[in-house]
Amino acid sequence: MTDGRGTTSFTYDHNNRLVGCTDPDGVYTADGFSIEYDYDIAGNRTQVE
């Protein structure tokens, strides 16, 4: 995704589930925190870190 600040990249696992994102400055999120998603065996999102 691209906006006035640049390009945000999203990372997906082999099941096309979102597992992370990187903002235009090359860090995870605009606040500099890492966002990672965990899923259970059924594919339900179980945790956001």
C-alpha cells in the first residue's frame, strides 16, 4: 500500500494469513513497535503482539 509517506509492506504466511507489516521508514508500525499475528490450527487469529 502506498500513501503520501511511502509504501507499507505486509507479510503473509504460506496460508495467506497476515503475520506482520513494515511502515515506510522500515520499522514495524508508525510507533516503531512490532506487530505480529498468531493463528490456531483452524486459522483463527489468536494473538496480536
